[in-house]
Amino acid sequence: MLIQKPNKIPSSEITPESVYLNRRRFMQAFAGVGLAAAALPASALLSSGDTELPIYPGPNWLQPKLKAAPTTIVAEDDVAPYDAVITHNNFYEFGTKKSDPFEKAQEFNTDPWKVEVSGEVESPGVYNLEDLIAKVDLEERVYRLRCVEAWSMVIPWIGFELGSLLKQFNPTSKAKYVEFVTLVDKEQMPGQRGFFSSLDWPYTEGLRMDEAMHPLTLMAVGLYGNSLPPQNGAPFRLVVPWKYGFKSIKSIVAIRLTETMPKATWNQTAPGEYGFYANVNPKVDHPRWSQATERRLPASLLNPRIIDTQMFNGYADEVASLYSGMDLTKWY
Ligand SMILES: Nc1nc2c(c(=O)[nH]1)N[C@H]1C(S)=C(S)[C@@H](COP(=O)(O)O)O[C@H]1N2
Ligand SMILES: [Mo]
């Protein structure tokens, strides 16, 4: 039952990933779901008159490590301006509009932060993020981020290799996948409460073990020389530069090593549209739009900046071998 065709939804309001949800909301409304609307606290909203952009120095324990991080990998492309990176976000826990995370995440509490590590590891436990970061060196890496909605940005992250974190927990020989889980906190995350729920929380994602151990796979704790802004997934988030952005899960509270393929939010929500692998691939279109090109942000009507999408987002030399022998039209 198609209630509203995607092209009837004003493009100013709806982006491709949310078209599906919009349809689902209509159906829920007609199914007679109770209207338990929760008002947003005024304190969660920034005044629209704010023109100064906030910076995020981060907790005292993190600052010296951020400042000491050498730049190790640089994308040739022009880096996106700071305001684009911190005000145009997907973080549905704070709402489905691109402006919602910036407007609603500023009071998000991210220090102290605990991470539960479980499953196929010799050292499971609940760890303080500060203690985990104390054992790794930070680097700045400039990566392209390609959203499945066909826009992209070039972002200067600061972080460390996921592999160096996973080694701290000694994965067992049974560990074949890694699952990541985002915080659930209805008080702090307005997108998780109210009217119609957009996704089933918590947001989860997963990687195959060889993808997780790949040296390009980053855990970011910083951006643009400072700590990660809340809207970008503070205090730490995954960044997998050769995959569509939805794999790069934010504000992680749990990491599980598993023998079987974990559930991933968008894959579960619309399996025909979003695969588990989600490798950037210009030759495999999304059922509702082409993936051959992308809009490099910041873009405007006069300067649309449409560019060709590259296989594995331009990281094919480094990662194509992970998928040799796999039919990428099947394992999209
Ligand atoms: N927990 C969580 N992680 C998430 C998302 C989300 O809604 N919730 N959105 C994803 C999507 S679709 C994209 S494109 C990137 C956007 O990252 P950015 O806002 O830092 O650019 O975050 C990803 N990580
Ligand atoms: Mo995305």
C-alpha cells in the first residue's frame, strides 16, 4: 500500500532515507496508533538567532591527545567547511531532519561514558571510554563520507584504528563479526520518543571481522582538531570510509563480538534497499535512485557539485580484496 509517492513529498523536507519512514508513519497513523506526543523541552533548542558556531574542546583528559594527533591520511578532495560538517547531519535519535542533530543534541551528555564489551572476547566488561583511549594513539585522517542518499562530504576526523581497540579485548577464534550499539536515552534523544517512532531503537550496526580489523576502519573521537560534536556522534563513533554513511554508527555504548552476522538497523528496516555490506558502489543503484553520482557538499542550486561516485568511495586499492569472489549485486 503506497500512501504517498516519494516525488509528492516536498524535497525541502524529505530526504531519501526518510521517505521510507514517512510512508511507514502514514500507515501507523491510519492503523490507529495512539497519539502520545511529547513536547520538546525548550532548553533543547538553540535560538535561531545564533550565528556563532560552537566548538567542542572535549573533556580535559582528551584534549592533549587530540592536540598531539599527527595527520596520517588525507583525501585529495577539498575538505568540507566546518559549518557544513556540524550542521548537516543524520542522527535520527535527535530527529530525521538534517538540522535536527545540531539543534537538539547540544546538551547531550557524553562524559563520562561507558562501553560494554561482550561476546567472543577473552576480556569482556564495562569499560570507561577514558581508560580505553588512554591505551591508543590518536591520528587525524581526512576521509570522504558518502551517504546512501547520494550526498557526500570530506571530513577531518581524529581517531584510532578499530583494530587496535578490539585487540585490547582479545577476540576468540569464534569472533566472525562485530556488532555496535548506540545509546538509548529517551530523555536526551527526542527522536526516540513521541509521536511516531522513526526506527526501532537502539540503532545497531555490524562489520565482518576482516572489515573491522582493516587499517582504514576508524573509531573517531574528534573532528576539526577538537572533540567530536554531539551531533556527529560524540563521544565516539565508527567511521568506515568505503561504506555508505549509515554503517558509521554514532555514540556507541556496546560492542559485541559474534559468530553470526549481527542485525543492522537500516538493513532490518528495509532489507531490499539497504544491505548489510553497504559498500559504496556506483554500479549498484538503490531501488529508488541512482548511485552513479553524488552531490558533494556544500552544494547549492547555482553550484550543485555533482561528481561521479567512485567504487568503494575511492578506497578500492585498499579494500577491494576483502570482497573478491563476492557478487556485489547480491551482497549490496
Ligand atoms: N546512531 C546513529 N548513527 C548514525 C546515524 C543515525 O541516525 N544514528 N546516521 C548514519 C548516517 S545515515 C550517516 S550519513 C552518518 C552521518 O554522519 P555525520 O552526521 O557525522 O556526517 O551517520 C550515520 N550514523
Ligand atoms: Mo546516510
